[in-house]
Amino acid sequence: MHASTTQDGAAGRLVTIDAVMQQVAEHKGCGTQGGSGKASCGSAAGQGDLPTEIWEKVKNHPCYSEEAHHHYARMHVAVAPACNIQCNYCNRKYDCANESRPGVVSERLTPEQAARKVLAVASTIPQMTVLGIAGPGDPLANPAKTFKTFELISQTAPDIKLCLSTNGLALPDHVDTIARYNVDHVTITINMVDPEVGAKIYPWVYWNHKRYTGVEAARLLTERQLRGLEMLTERGILCKVNSVMIPGVNDRHLVEVNRAVKSRGAFLHNIMPLISAPEHGTVFGLTGQRGPTAQELKALQDDCEGEMNMMRHCRQCRADAVGLLGEDRSAEFTTEKIMEMEVDYDLEGRQAYQARVEEERVAKVAAKQEELATLAGAQSDITLLVAVATKGSGLINEHFGHAKEFQVYELSTAGAKFVGHRRVDLYCQGGFGDEDSLQTVIRAINDCHAVFVAKIGGCPKADLLAAGIEPVDQYAHEFIEKSAIAWFKGYLGKVAAGELVHTPRGDAAIRQGALIVAA
Ligand code: CLF
Ligand code: SF4
């Protein structure tokens, strides 16, 4: 077995991970420096009017910045198996559905295995900037494992931001520890602030050695979630709130949740669709509770978008996810594989790579602004959606047949705005187009007027056109937003010239199938 190594940032020397772990084991206090987000990229792309200290925390966090998610990756380590509540959209055989899709079993890790995995991934994927603990149960129902993992990682990989996602029941008891470990980003899943609504989502919670049920359980949960949120924001820790949209149960109520969390200082609100199918074996799956359609989800997100940022790029990822949001590289980093890997944690190399990413981001923003300027003065109230096949970096760089998801942008004379993504079945199966998959792709992007791709074959092109969706391949490998604005300008021109009649599109389906782990 090769010795795993890490680079000591201050002295630039290589040390073994085993030696660091030994030091950590002997270290009784805390005082770790990990997760403070001190990337040295220095770019101002996308900062807008964010205060610099907040920008430093979000600029390369793929969940807290939509713009960053095209460029930076996160990873989760599944060190937290137990949970202290029951959600009706969760089946305990699988990962926490608050941060993952049901239907996925993770490999459970010890904190030491987790730290080794983080170094292995960080050495292979230099744009991996965030380590999150999100399950497969609740991280704070497993505090010893969770904080031990953070401690090890802050010692061995100090440039990686630490992130935590919790149901919030145990949160008030751990806020000081979270602050001490420099965990700068905490997500709380808050689905209600009214215990009557909560009783329809949570059959029980377990707190202080006692099981609570019904409205009493939901009241306890909401009180502790909101108190935990306040305690975190008072300490300057950036908080995101995740909410699962359950039509007929909490959909309209989430506007009230939005107000409640905004007033307590939450930075970002992420409203996710319920994913529910009978084969998941959840209460909602078995009772036939449906998830929202794409239009229902977008309408609620639009209603909640005031002064508070809405997250629309969440991929409801697995508790052992690795890679850019929307891609899954976890199969490359099984415990067996990472034990065989030679790990060279090159901090300077990572920083140099990230500096290049920042240059790319600046170029992308400049190209978008330049194109947007050409739209200045255009008068039109047309707003429409387009889908984009991308592998990342903000480019149209994926073939139609290879896309596992499409990103969706809303176009208007104000520009191009990312509003979501749609997971689809692969159209290209072993070199051939699959007609059934094509129909699911069309249903998933049915609300879009066009689909931008790097390449597309003649058959799917004809079927898309027949469905009223224009395939656009003339901007292959160019920046997404710049290209979308350029296309939209042409669209408006055709409408103005009477060559085209603008007609609104229908609704689209959000894929409900579980993600299957790659072998
Ligand atoms: Fe992970 Fe969550 Fe941190 Fe991101 S995920 S713990 S904040 S690093 Fe991100 Fe995944 Fe959505 Fe979560 S896309 S499920 S919001
Ligand atoms: Fe499942 Fe997560 Fe809810 Fe616990 S908090 S019951 S693991 S979805």
C-alpha cells in the first residue's frame, strides 16, 4: 500500500496522513483552521453587491452560488447512519431524502476512511472545494462521527470548506461545536412552521430519550429548527434552508416558511420537489402522494424570490456524491479503490487550477455582458425557457444523446437566468438512439422552446421539431448565457418580422425515478 500524503500549506512539506491522524487523535482541544474558505482566486466575477466576507464563503461553493456550480465540485462522505426523526418521504433503507434521492444505498465510512477519501478526491479533482456531511441519516444524530470527520479533514485538507446538512432537531445542542470546527455552511431542512402541517409530514421525532408523535412532535421539531437557525446566523454561519415541496400538504405553506427563515437570517432557500414512487417504499410513495410538476415548482420558487436568494440548481444528491452537481463520480472512489490510490495532496496545484477556473469565469461573465448590451433597448414582454446540454464550465459542450440532464434558462430582454434542471434518461444507448428515452426527454423539457446542444443526430432533431422544440447546435462549445441571449435576439427579430408567432409552451414532468448506483 502506498503511503498517503498531504502538503502542509505553511511549510510546503509533505506529511503522511497517518501522522496527521495520530496528531489529531492526541489533540484534545480544537482550534482547527479548516473550512474558512480562504481560496486565493481573488476574482470578482459574480460578487455583485455581496459583502466581501460572504463572497469569500460562497464564491466556490457549488450549492451556495449558482454561478459556481458550473465550475466547482463538492463531495459527501457517508459517516452518519442514524436518524432521530421519521419523514414520510424517507425509507430508512436508503439515504436521507432531505439531501438525496431515495433508492440509493451508500457505502458507510468511518471518519478515518472518510478523511482518506477526501484526500483521494481532492488530489484527483482539483475543483472539489467543499466537503459536506449529509447522511445517510442525520449528521447531528451522529455527532461524534460527524465532528471527528470534520476535525480530521480540517487538519489534512485545510483549503476545503466544511458543510453540514441536518433536520435541525439536535441543532441547538451543537451550534457551539459547529462554530468551533469552522463549519461555515449549514443546511437545515425545514418543511413547515405550523405543527398541524408538520404532523402530516413527520410521524415521530426522538428527543431526550423520548419518542414524540403527531402535532407535539412537529411542534418540538419546528421550535428547535428555528432556534438552531437563529443561533447559527447570530454566529455569522451561513445557513441554507431546504424545503421539500409536497403538493396539497405544504406547497402554499412554504411561502410562510420562506418568510420565517428569511426573518431569522437564512441566506438561501432551496425548495426541492418531492420525489415519490411506490417502489421507494416510503409512506408518501405508498399512499400515492405526487410530487410537483416543473411549472408548479417554478411558480412557488418565483413567489418566494424576493430579497432572499432561491436555490434552483439543487440536484438532491446522494450522501456519498462526488463531483460537479449533476455528475456522479462516486464509483471512482470506493473504499477499495481509494486504499489502492497514491494520494498526493498538492495544495499549490489545486490553487493554480482554481485560479485558471476564475479566469474562465471572468471571461464568461464578460461575454454575457457584451451580448446583453446588444439587447439593450429591445422592447418585448416575451419570456421563454430553453434547455441546455452541458458537461460544465458554463459551456454548451454535451451531445444531445449523452445528456443525463438539461439545464433550463429563462430568457427575456433582461437576459438569461438559470431556473432549474431536468434529469432525463440517456437517449444514446450503446451507439443507438432509444425512442422511449427520447419521449421522456421531450416530456422533461416540454416547457422549453429550444434545446441547445454541442451535437445532435437527424432522428432526434426531427422528433424535437415535431414536438415544437427547436434543436440548436450552432453554438457548440460556446458560453451558455451569451449564446442563449444571441439566439433570443434572433427569435425576437423573427417575431417582429412576422416570420414566427410566439406561442407559450405547456408543462413539463420532473423525473421521479430513483438514481441507481453505478456498479
Ligand atoms: Fe452537500 Fe448540501 Fe453542503 Fe451542498 S449538497 S451538504 S449544501 S455540499 Fe447541494 Fe446536493 Fe442540493 Fe444539498 S445540490 S442536495 S443543496
Ligand atoms: Fe430520513 Fe433524513 Fe428524514 Fe431522517 S431526516 S427520516 S434520514 S429524510
